[in-house]
Amino acid sequence: MKTFTIAVIAGDGVGTEVVPPAKRVLERIGHKHAVTFAFQDFDWGAEHFFRWGRMMPAGAIDLLQPCDAILLGAVGHPEIPDHTTLNGLLLPIRRAFDQYANVRPAYLYPGVASPLARPRGGDIDMVVVRENTEGEYAQVGGFVYHLQPEEVAIQTSVFTRRGVERIIRYAFELAARRDKKKRVTSITKSNAQGYSMVLWDATFRDVAAQYPDIETESLLVDAAAMNFIRRPESFDVVVGSNLFGDILSDISAIIIGSMGLAASANLDPSRRFPSMFEPVHGSAPDIAGKGIVNPLATILSAAMMLEHLEMTDAARKVEAAVAAVLAEGKVRTPDLGGASSTDEVAAAVVERLA
């Protein structure tokens, strides 16, 4: 029987509530496919910061590296600045393991109502591919006269041809594999950002020329935000920089009914290092501890992990179980208009896998 070692960082807020259901789903599907998951739990995050002044220990990366994958719940606490939590845990892991492809699917499941008037189940089916290791989140810059009245802050974006080309190529390869529209949309702002986005546009054209069977379009980020609302059904694979992909993927998540359905993967496509899988919704301190957070985004992130571990059939079964629970409509958390608890929704998915 094959064993996968999975590093688990439940983290903060609702992260501690959504990770256990995902682990139960993995254990159930693993049993059906003669696979076991050895979970290594790491209690890193806000509580670790309050105790030690760090989000994770100095040797954290070395502890994670031998694992086959990482399952993350959420990071963030109202009493800790977001830039501290982000740069103390999430971004160092993404960079250390060269997880340059952030992949965020957005699918409107039958039985789930979109806040948009027109789309029905299946009409929205896109993937936002976000560059994950450089761009606007490169953390290059600093302060001058810090905390003084004349304070100056300098923030520099870093765009390399290597970084831009490999994420755009990943998007084209993904579009070629998807049995969908076979279309890649590039997100830019080269009318205002005359260096970084000009490089982005030129690289997109160069890569697109190598995929003549894939349809392309290039949209300014503000136009893309508008068209996610106006014509969401037209999108297939959307590729953007770290910042643009981050913003647009929140729009794509909410138009499919809830952030509680938004799964994501931080991938090292070369498989040199472990990849990390997490829900998009964050730590949600307003509902933490109430037992009502939607676990489906984390369960779907676990399905993406199964896909990455080359357990495609198992991943499809988990996705089908989630789809069946949503289509039935009897068990749903408040974000989807129901009154069910986190555990009740998780139990319904596990039952479908039985």
C-alpha cells in the first residue's frame, strides 16, 4: 500500500475547523484506492507568533521539504498585521519551494445560485492562473524616515522574462488539457505600467505563437473585472500577475456562489519540491469557532492535491461527491443559504464516498 506524507498546517481561525474534514475525506478516499496518508501536523500560525514572535520556526522549510504535499487551512489573526502573517508563513513557503503556479478554479455547481442573474449550473467554468513568486509581491523596497512625518515607502515590482514566460506557458498547457473552450486570457495593464506589463504582453504574444490551436485575448485588468461580471461564461483559463490574479480570483470565487467553494493550489509543476493546497477564503475571524464555516473549499483543495499526486480517479470521485451534495441541496452551510454545520456538510461528502 502506497503512503503519502502530507504536512498539515491548520493555521488560524476557521483553518482549524476546515482541515479535519478534508483529512477525513482523504482518509476515506485513500482507503478505497489502497493509499494511506501520513499526516504530519504543524501548529504554526498566530498562536506560534504570540508565543515565539514568529509565524513558524526557523527550520520550518527543512521540515516541510521531505513531504509529498502540504495542506494549509488559513493564516491570519485580527491582532497581527496581515503583512506579518503573509510574509511570515505563506510567502516564504511559496518561494522556497518555487510554487510559481497558483491555480484557482471557479466552477458554478448545479444547485448553487450565483449572485449574477443569468448564469446557471455549469455556465461558469474558468481557472485563474496566477504568477506566485515574483511580480508585485516580490517584497523589494523599504522605508526612509520610517514612522516620521516625512516617511517614504518604496515598493518595487519584479518581473523577469523567465518568471513571466513559465507562468504563461503553464496557462497554455492547462488550456490544452482542459476539454473546454481552449482559450487563454492574459491580464495586463500595459497602458499604465510601461515596463513590467509591456514585458508581460510581449512574452504572452511569443508564447501564444507556439500554441496556434489555443484562442487568445488580452484584457486590461479593469476590463477583465468588468467582464468577469458581464460575460463570465466566456472565460476558460485566465493568466495574470501575482496582484492581478489575486484580485480577479476573488471575483471569480464569489460569482460561483461563495468563497466557501474557492479551492486553490500552489504548484511547483516540476515536482522538485512539495506543492501546497489551501482554500482561498482565509481565516474568517468573524465566524471562527461557530462551527458554520463551509469545508468544501478545503475538500476541493484536497481533491486538487490528489490530482497533483497522480490520483486522478480519486480526485474525480471527491469532486463528484461535492457536486452531488450541492446538487441535492439538503445540507449546506449559511454562506450558501443553509443552516447546516461544518461537520454536517463534511459528513454528507464522506457518506457520498462510502
